[in-house]
Amino acid sequence: MIRALLAWEAFWWIYEKAERRRIFAQGRAQARRADKPLLVVGEPFGQYPCPDGSQDVLLDLREKSACANHLKASIEDLRPIADKHFGAAVVQHTLEHVCDPGRALAELRRVADVVLIGYPRPWRLATYLVPGHRWIMFPRGDGWRFVQLYGRCNLATRY
């Protein structure tokens, strides 16, 4: 039983690693086709490249980034960014950490032509054990359903 569970988790861990690279490539291609910058939300930590265009932006809550064009901001409030400024936004394993994922998603859709999302699968044990996961995400048609996992948002949002 333990071996089967470990094999299951290993399979999905590998799948999600490959998915992160694929989603990043799709986002970059979409932004280039639109002749607009790419918005990447959340530090890539080597799982996919940093945004590489001169106008591309990495958005994160951290003060510093390994990526050159870094903007410290929350995806729940992107007011300084103009509507449809980005050709694509790539959001990888981030929405499950924020206080209001619906608001964050609305802001991302406002600032980008296309929003590409990678998310922790609800059928994985790791999804429930990662510290900071506030929501379980379920794809629903062309949208998302968010089910609260743990408590209120009284701690600093981290992604």
C-alpha cells in the first residue's frame, strides 16, 4: 500500500514538473504572438526559465528574485498595471496560496489576454500537506471552483 502511494505521488510530481515547463512555453509563445510582454507569477525556482523578454515581468511577493525584471506585488491587487498589458500570464501553483483566488484570477484576466494556470491536483496527498495551501482547485468548464482547505487569511500571503 505504501509503495503504491509513493508511486502515485512520484508519478504526479513528475507530471506536474513537466506541466510547469509546458505551461511556461505556451505562455511565452502566446505573448510573442500577441507582441506583448509575458507576466510570470511566482518565482520559478529553476522549474522553468525566468521571463526572458526585455518587457517580460516576474511578479512575486519576495523582495528579491533570481529573475531580472522583478515586480514585488500581490496578484490580488494589480491596479498599477493597465488592462490587457500582457499577452499572457503564467500562474503556476500560486492561486491555492492567496486569500481571495477569485479576485486574483479576475485581476489576472484583466491585465492579460490569456491566463495559463498550473495547479496542485486535488487527488494528490501532497496537495493537502503543503504548508500555505489555503484552497483546493477544481477546473470547472472555462473557470475554477475553489474549496477552502485551511482557516482564514490572517497570515501573510506567500506564493
